[in-house]
Amino acid sequence: MKMKMKMKRNASIIGAALLMVAASAFSASADPGVSNGGSAAPGYNAIPAHVSANVYSVGFQATQTTEFGDQVTLSGQARTLRSQTVLFSSWACETGSVEGGDCATTPGATFPAELTYNVYDSTGTTQLATTTQTVNMPFRPSASPLCTGSRWYNPSDKACYNGLPQTVTLAFPSGTTLPDSVVWSVAYKTSNTGSTIAAMDSLNVGTQTFAGAPYSGTDTNADQVFRNSAFENGWTGYRPLGQISTVK
């Protein structure tokens, strides 16, 4: 399946950042040991229950991004922060590469991905909570002879894809009460910023606006994202895919 990439106002950054990625569904968590707990509810959620087609994503290495997220307004009355979920897309191959046409992965193989989730006040300047954890991020499947361009084949929908979508939920330390409006973000290192894990250069963050999204809460400015510690315009149609869970 092919999709045209929309080129928007910030063409030098956003056009390069929006990489077509794929899968018909994504896993609930890259690390089953990390959970948001049974009593938490989404104060904000832009991630659909199922991804049935390609999603766009931001490649941190390709665009020199170090942190990415969104300013949102929480729904309901629960304001005690419990966890945050982000939808990633892994283009990483255990050996070879997508570009080289020789992507190969042992089924179930993973790489260690150190992720930092942050929550700021609505200005994006005062950090309210942070957590850093290393999770087992899956490599994308091997290139299939049924596909062109070193893509992998998904037998469930008989389609070929480049990336493997994956959600990761991290819990925050207890005790943080959030205001109604916050900025959520995810940060991680690539080889540009000191990572020694080559696969991190092929880890992207999903960014796409789905019909009916956000499913709880409000995207404060649908044309704006939080990137590299600043707000950036020109992102209409490409909403960062994250969720914040809170309890009373």
C-alpha cells in the first residue's frame, strides 16, 4: 500500500519527518511489566483502539528531533497523574536495513530503548513529572519476497509495510496533581545525541489525526506540536499519538 506524503508549510522539517509506517494492529505494550494500573482512565487519548492502515511518524534521527509531544486539555475531574502511553513505529532491523533492501529479523527479537516521558505545564517550561525507563522494543519483521522495497508482509490483511507500530506505557512516580492543560512529551537519544544503540536511529513516534480523535480530552491547538522544547506550527492532520492516564 502506498500513500503520498503531504508536504506542509515547514517543508524542510515536517516533510522529512513524516515517514510512512505500517501495520494493521499494534501491541498493547512493548514491555508487559509496565502498566497504567486498573483504576486509571484516559484524561487525554489520541491513540485509536486499532490501527487498520498506515500511520505517519516522526523520525528523531532523520529530523534531529530530541523531544516530541503535544499541548492538551484533560477531560473529567481526575487529575492525579498515573501513566503515559505513546505509539511508536519501529523501522529497525536486527541485521541489514530497510534502505539496503536486506532487512532481516529473528521473530521476537528486541532492542533496549531508553525512553523518557515528560509532563509540563501548559507553557512547556515547567516540568511537572518525568520518568525514564528502558523497554524491550521490537525490531520490525524481515523483508518478505511478497513485497517490494524491503517491506514486511502482514498475513492478516495481506499488505506490505515498512514499520511496526508499538505502544509503550510508562508509569510515573505517584503524587503529581496536574492542571487542566498540560504538555506531554517523549524524549530519547539517537546516534546524533549520543546513543550507542544503532536501532534507536530507526525508532519513530506516530503522528496522525484519526477520525473522532482525540477520544478523550482536547488537543489545544491541532496545528501545533511541542518539538525540541518549543511549540511548532504547521502540523494540521498530524497529531502526536499519545495518551495520559489519571486517577482521582
